[in-house]
Amino acid sequence: MSEPPGIEVIIPALNEEGSIAAVIHGLLAQGATRVIVADNGSTDQTASLAKQAGATVVFEPCRGYGRACQAGLAALRDAEIVVFADADGCDDPGDLPRLLAPLRAQQADLCIGSRRAGTPAPGALPLHSRFGNGLAALGMRVCFGQHVTDMGPFRAIRRDALARLHLSEPNFGWNVEMQAKAALAGLRVVEIPVSYRQRVSGQSKITGNLQKSLQAGAVILGSILKYRLLGWRALRRPRTFTAGSR
């Protein structure tokens, strides 16, 4: 009998000491073989608590969601499937097996957890976030024919498929870059409904902050148009971006 695929989870984290340990414990309990926390310049105990909870901790002091994800990718070992999750406790680790199922069954290369199609807790996904994600999803359908409802951060992708995408966005455009390039590369993309909870502590970086949400929305929509215009050329290996670059 073949061994089950290795599942490594990358968690970008910035000042999430109140939730990080529970997130790590939950993911390990649901079948993750390894959790990598990419600390993005925290000034609290996020890194030490993550290590105590059993995670591998890497550091990316230059702020940026994409930069933190790249630092996590650089620390991968033997994973066949790579999962991305947030550190704030809003994603439910109990959804991990369902997120992995299409990949394990060889039915998809990328599986996105949709909060809009799932069961967000009251107040967890504010109106401006629902609208912004809906608009981005519409852009993905129009520009790439990708039928999704959300640009959710809880997602799983086959490592060999991820390697074909040469992701390079340093900030909020990371998720849309992954989805746009997946469409350009002809990857099989599916979406499943997931739960979404209120954060238990700390300060929201995007979803709960109207100004940051508007800024992120502008970056996301701009990224969709950029990759639509670039087309297949977007799949070329970038020359300038490396994790930790400023």
C-alpha cells in the first residue's frame, strides 16, 4: 500500500499570539504532516508559541503576505500537497480533510475554500469583504473562465502544480496570482464551501479593516487585469523577486 501524500501547511503570521497555537494544533490533529509558520515581523510571542505548538518557524521580516508565503515555501521538505491557511483562527481546521479530498482523489490540482459558499459566522465576513470577493470572483470568471465565488486564503495545491506557477506577488495579490496562473497553466481548479469564524484575538489585517480591504481589493483587481493581459507570458520564471527581498 502506498504511503499517504505529505501535507505541509504554510501559515503567514503577523502578531497572532492569541490564536496561533490553536490553529497549529487543529491542523496537525486533522492530518497535516508538518506546519510551517512564516513570521512576518511579529513583535509579540507568535514565533515562540508557534514553535512550542510543534510548528517549524521561519522568518521574513520584510512585510508582505506573498513574501511570507515564499519564505514558507522555501522551508518545504517532502510535501506532495501544500496548504495555505491564516493564523487568526478564522479558518476551521476541521475543513482540512474536505479541502484535501479532491487532490487526494486526483480530481483537482488546486482546491480553494470558499467562505461565501460556506457558513461564515455572523460578522466574520463583513459586507465590504463579501462584495470585494464577489467582484474579484466575477473578474476571474470573465477574464479566465474560472468559476469560483471567493479568493479565500484556505487552499490546497499539489506541489508539482505549484512549481509550474512561479509565484512572485509580494503582497495581497498572491492568491489571485495563484488562481490566474492556474487558469493559464490549465490546472484543474475546484472550490468547496468552508466555515469562517470570528477571530479570537488580535487585529484584522484585511477582512475587518475597511481601508485595508479597499487597498487589497484594488491590488487584487489590478492583478487580475495584469495577468489577463500577460497571458501565457505570466508563467515565465520571474527574475527579480525572491523571498526576503525589499
